[in-house]
Amino acid sequence: MSANFNTMPDKLQKDYGLFIQQFNEGNPGKFVEVNENACSWLGYSKEELLALDMQDIYADKKQNLSSAINNLKDKRKTFFQGKFLARDGSKLELRVNSWLINLDNIQYILNISQNEIIEENRELDMGLWEWDTENIGQHTAVFATDAKGKIVEVNKTAVELSGYSRDELLKMSAEDFVPAERKSKFIDDIDTTQKKGFYKQEYPTLKNDGTVYYTRVSAIKISEDRHLVLVEDIDYKKKAEQILKEQKAYFQQLFDKSPDAIALLDNQEKVIRVNKSFERIFEFNKKEVKGKKINGLVVPESEMDKARVISRNVIKGETFVGEAVRKAKSGKKVYVSINGFPITLDNNQLGIYAVYHDITDRKEEEEKIKFLSFHDQLTGLYNRRYFEQEMERLDKSRRLPISIIVADLDGLKKINDNYGHKEGDRYIEKAADIMKKSTRGEDIVARIGGDEFAVILPESDCSIAEDVKRRIKTKCSECNRNSDFTISISIGCATKNKEDEFLDRVFVKADNAMYQEKNRKYIK
């Protein structure tokens, strides 16, 4: 606060001393401004006085000053009288009226001092309307009114803020700026100022064009018929607060009602808040997760390394969008799409948002489609499409040998003709079960036709293929002992031992061997 006291009326310069202090956490600090009268009365230079505070120059009983300060805290206005120490050691009797004023969110004590020779009831005609705008605050208008609110003087900012000319304002009352719904409250505020000496409130205020803007009003009773009214334009602040309030409401509703699981994290990945969808999807309640690291809650051990990389990158300010597997409290697998991004303000990262969209149903459907695209629907074995892709892939492998078995059911047509296709399907299913149980986990077992099966045996020579062939035959015999019809399978095998051989030719060899066995059965 920096007031140009030289712009005050001569009467005020002659009759009154002004001392302005900043009110720091309830205690008055050093003077931030004094006028020439204060300096000449006490014999100090302005620079010397600005290095002091009221206690330094108060020569009377200190408890009187302390009591006045406490009274100022409670009532925001006080009066005290006492002896003040001049620079030459002499003492001067002064009467002091003090007001607590808030300007630009800083509290100041405005001390207006009267010399003992001045009549006690003289009005304090401060002339604040002549101060330049910067001297009171960038957005502060000053009005002098009588006890009923009639305007008697204004400063330049009052003219600019209200939209009226100075002459128009001097014909008006402060009540003219109050919207109709606030009229009764305004009258109460005038009474409060008159009785208590001080009033402060935020007001919706009318401009000359009828628009409403918000102001912070501080009214000080200067005398029985004079009020000093400081009006600070806070419309931009109020609108900013309203925008912030609306944004907070939008966020809160989005956060609370979102079908996606949302976790608000600090920069150490610890949970600050989660929404209801997070509780539903991951089966935790809010108390269980607060303060815990998110990865430890929802990331399976198999996915932990990947999750740590994601977290490190987001903490560094990057955004992550992708899909992953997470787990619920029960251990249930949850497929999610994740959107992780930093929360920043003025280039400072405040925390992290982690948004999880449950895609479990979609993933399961995709897995089902994927399974069906590579598996035979009746038997669950791989289909011909997958078998051929694997042959093409393994054809480039150097991990030799690779054997292929081709098997064909005997008599399927006869079963279909005599017992129906339902029994024929049961025959195929039993044969598929035998093929599966006779092979290893790494072997690729496929149904490649109506009654035809094939097996790829990676890193298996001819002897291993023959062992598999014998196991199939043995299991067929075991099954036939407990079945109402006989399962018979013709089998052929062949092996790729060299890199320049092609698996499709190996397959043809195995297929030919199968037909040779089938033909021998019919000859018998």
C-alpha cells in the first residue's frame, strides 16, 4: 500500500496526523506510510518513522496500547489517547482513531491522530476521494457518504467502476447500487456501520447499464454523519470462483457417476480417492485402498514389470493409453483398457489419474472368436487353417527333426448311414479324445477334414512318431472294449530331417502312408 498524502486536502494536512501499519497475524507491524503532519509533530523524518511502529513511539502505559490493539481485533475500530515520544525526548498528547481495513487481501491499521489542541468532535474529512487508484488498490473505489448512505464525494475509480459521471454519483445514494432483493439487507448494513463503526461484506452491485457485478464493501464510520466506503471490484474473482465451482461440480459428478473405475493417485502412486465403479470392478472399498500403492492392489504378479514401466512413465509426465490384465480383490482376472495421465497446474505435477474401463466381456468374446477361428467346433482340436499356418511357420524352423502324423477314421460313412449323424459325431469326438490323449502338450493336434486328423510333432524323429502311432492304436483297442461300436483309425507318418525339405511334402508322404494302411485293411 503506497498512498500519496500530498494529494489530500490542505485541511487534513494541517489538522491530522496519519500513521498506517500492516496488521500481521493480529499484531501491528512497522509503519508503511505516514504523512507530513505526523513527522513534524514528533520531529522525525519520514524515513525514521517508517523504521518504527506504534509501540516504539508510545510513551504512556503500554497496557493502554495493548488494550486498544485487542479492541481493534474484536471491533475493527478503536480509540485511544496517550503521550507519544518525540525525537527530542519530549512527549506529545495525541488522540488516535484506528480502523482495521482490508486492501488487496492485506490488513492495515489506519490511524488518524488529533493533536490535543483540536476539538474532539471535529469531523475527520479525510479526502480519500482524491487519492489516485493505485494508492488504495487497483480495483478499489472510494465513496464518502452521510449516515444514511447519500454520496458526498467519490474518487476516480468510483466513476470508472460504476459507469456514472462524478456529478451523477453526487446526486445518488449508495442504495441506488443495490439490487432490489438486497435493499432491506443494505439498510441493516447502514445501521451496523453507524452503531459499530465498521462493516464489511461482499455485494452484488448494479452498474449504470443495469448489469450486476460483485464487490467487496468495507464501510468505516468516520464521524456521526460521515462514512468512508471502500468498494473493491471482485467481479473477476467471483466469476473465476463460479467457474471453478462449476468445474468442481462437473468433475465430482463425472468422478462419482462414471461407469469406469477412476483412481486419483499422488506422485508416488498412492491412492488418494477412488470412485464407486472402482469399488465395484475391483471389489475393494475406499478405506481399504486409501494410501496404498495402486500396483500392489490391482496388478497380477505376472504383469507387475509392465505395470511398473507404465507408472514410471506417467510419473515423468507422460500419458499412457493401452490394454492390460488386472485383478480384483478376490483374485478374479479383469481385462481393462487404461488411461493414465498426470494432473498438472502451472507446470507442476500434482498427481495422477488412472482410469480403467472394464473390457472383460469384450476380451472373452474376442478369445472365444479367436478360439473358434483356429479350433474345430465339434472336437475342440485345432482346425485345418491353424494346422496349415503352423506347418508354414515350422517349415522355417531349424529345430529338426519334425514329424507329421495323418489319421483317418474307418467306417464313418457307415455309422452315419446306419445310426445317423449324431452317432457319427460321437464317433468323431471319441477319436479326437484318443488323438489328444496319445500326444504331448507341445504337439499340434488338428481335425483337418470330416473324418481326417493330423498331428505335428516338433523336434521328433520317426521313432517318436511311431510311438505316438502305437499309443493311438492301443487306446482305440481300450476304448473298443467298453464301447457299443468299434473305433478304427488308419494312420501314416513321415519325418522332415533336412532344412531343404518342405513340410507339405512330408504331409503328403504321411497321407500316402495312411492310405496304404487303409487299403491293407480293406484287402484283408
